[in-house]
Amino acid sequence: MTTTNLEPYWMPFTANRAFKKAPRVLHSAQGHYYTDADGRTLLDGFSGLWTTGLGHCHPKIVAAVQAQVATLDYAMAFQMGHNKAFELAERIIAIAPPEFTRVFFTNSGSEAADTALKMSIAYHRARGEGNRTRLIGRERGYHGVNFGGMSVGGMTANRKVFSPVMIPGVDHIRHTHSLGDMAFSKGQPTWGTHLADDLERLVTLHDASNIAALIVEPVAGSAGVLVPPVGYLDRLRETCDKHGILLIFDEVITAFGRIGAAFGAQRLGVTPDIITVAKGLTNGVIPMGAVLVKESVYQALTNCPENLIELFHGYTYSGHPVAAAAGLATLQCYDDEATFVQVRNIEGVFETLLHELKAEPHVVDIRNFGLMGGIELTSRVGSAGARGTEAYLRCFAEGVVIRNTGDIIALSPFFNSTEDELIRIIDTVRRALRAID
Ligand code: PXG
């Protein structure tokens, strides 16, 4: 057991006081396993936090980071550059949907979301449509915790306390989930295409001339894996085109393999105007996010005299050399290991195993796409979230890390998981469900 004083560190999205009474402290990681401070090994069923699909401490990424930190530790980010950031942008563009030509680096998914929102507003203004400032999100969406992303986000718990200080001019389309109509769908539900028409409602309400952008996750992750109905994203695309609204895909979870392609946009066959990424960009090894834009967006936004800064936005650590090195090594691994194909090869096994939990206690829905899995439980009367948390704790006690958002269990296995590992994760969840009341 650790003897460190746990109190000074105020942990993120954590019940700090309960945690510190019964801490779960990780010491090291290798491949598909963590080792905790007691020397116990834990199978990681969540790939870090949707981040580390290639496995922990991948030797090629470790080596790239070690070499970079000893060569160029930091480089002035503004009005100067370094090769690794340029190379990484080029590599990302090489695997992005065709019209995407430019990459802006951030340090997290939250910063990527806020950057994308600001770009949308700047884009319309640069084109002489300065009234287009309104931003549309979706209920149950998650775009990080900064003011912009929180405001367009739709996670009640994250919004409640900050309700009066949300950024103005934001509205939301309805979320895409309906237990009665789509429970236990495998992959994309066949019901619910029409839910995309909710965007027309907001266009009618606000008038398109006031709307800058719509931001959605292609597959909502944090809210408990909400998979878009067949044809839904296509319809959002059509509506955005019809009304001159930019479509932003928040691909912080779905990019780089999680749903069996470099980008969710490719797997789902719908191309947005702006894409945000983070997590899998560096396999979670060094914090980094990015915003990808289409050439048309970039051209409009940079239509000013050449000696002027086009966008007054950026971070001290935009394109950080060590993060960029981690990103380059990660993309190389995805290529060398044919990761995206690998995901498509095992997603069927994952789907089958996951849906075998259908008859287990408390389960009211199971959802999956690629290697994203969600298991929704009924809530215990008077204590919503307790069952999900107990399931998580039981799995941890049995040596498997999963995640719960309230009473929804989420699974995010490694891209190179073996069938035995997937079976162990599912069996552990099954025992947990049977053990809790
Ligand atoms: N967008 C999406 C779609 C995300 O999933 C962010 C933005 C924010 O990224 P940063 O790097 O600022 O955290 C995320 C982050 C969960 C969970 O339980 C998921 C995230 C964060 C915390 C919890 O699924 N994703």
C-alpha cells in the first residue's frame, strides 16, 4: 500500500473523499495490464480512458518520446516551428477524408472543441456573415469541460452548477436514444433517422442566418455509447448544407481506430467540415489534441493580408515537440500493425460477447459500434448511479478495469485484444451484475 499523502491532489471527475478512503493507485503499465501499488495486475478493459488502443508503454512510442525529449524538449510555438509538428500534421492529413488539408494543434479534446467552435464563428465572420454566431450541440453530447464545449455539451451533471454562465447563443438538438425503439440494437439502430430533423426545428426557430455550426460526436461516448441511427448523420449533413451551417464532428474518441477506421467520418460515410481529435492521436502517451479543417474553411478564414495573424488563437504547447513525436510514432504503429483493419476483425467477436449479457440482471440495453460498448442498467430506486459504480468496483476487485457513467457501463477494449481477453472482461462484468442487487 502506498504511504503517499493523497490529500493535496484534487482528482478530476472523482469522488475524492470516497476515493481517498479506499484508493485505487496505479504504479505501472505494460501492454494490456496495469500494475497497482500493491503489485496486483489489472486487465485494462477501457484502453486507458478511450486513449491507449495500442496498449500501454508501446516500445516504439516510448522510444520516440525518449529520443525527442533529449533532442528538442520545447520549441517556441508562435512565429516559430519545428519539424515534428509539420510532419505530424502532414501524416494526419494523409489519412483524413480527402477535403481535409489543415491541422491546428491543441493539448486536449476540450481545447480542440473550443478551438473548433471559435473557428466556426471566425469563418462566417470572415465571409461577411458575422451574424452566424449561434452554436448548436446535442443533448447528452460531451465536448469537454471548457466553457464552449460545456455549453454545447449535453451532460446534465456537467452543466447543472454552471447553468447561469454558459456561453450565450447555444441550443441543442435532441439526443438519439430511445430505449423503447432501439434497445439491444447491434451496431447502428435502424430506427431513428428522423431524429436528425430536430435540426430543422432549430433552424426554423433561430433562422439559419444566425447559426454558425452544429457539433456532434459521430458516436456519443461519455453519455454511454449512443450509436447514430442508420442515415441520421447523412441527414444532419444535408440539413447543414441546405442552410450553410458548418458540421463539426467531435472525434476525440472515434478517430484513430476505435470504430475501425482512421476517422469515424470514413467508417460512417459522412464528411463534416471540421473534425476534432485527441486521445488516440498519441495513444494517450502525451497530451495532445487537434482540429482538422477542410481547405474551404481554411481559405475563407485566412483571407487577410499575408503579414497578419489570421486567427488570434493558440496554446503555449500547440504542437509540442514531445507530443508530436508521440503522435508520429503512434500513427506509424497504426500503419505497421494495420490497426484499423485489426479492429474491424475483432469487433464482431466483441459484439457477440457483449450481447450475451442481455439476460443478466438489471440490463435494459446493450449498444456497440467498433470497439465501443455500452451496457445500460436500471437504476436502483433512490440512488441513481449506485449500481454502475458497484459494478465498476467489483470488476476492479476482480482485476478488470471498466468504466461507468452513472448506471451505464462502458467498455473500450484494446485494438489488439485477444478473444480470451474480451471473454475475461465480459465474464467479469457478468459476475459483477449477478452479484449486485
Ligand atoms: N470530446 C469528446 C467526444 C470526449 O470524449 C473530450 C471531448 C474532452 O477531452 P479532454 O482531453 O479535454 O478530456 C472528450 C473526453 C468517459 C469520459 O467517461 C470521456 C472523456 C472524458 C472523461 C470521461 O467516457 N472524453
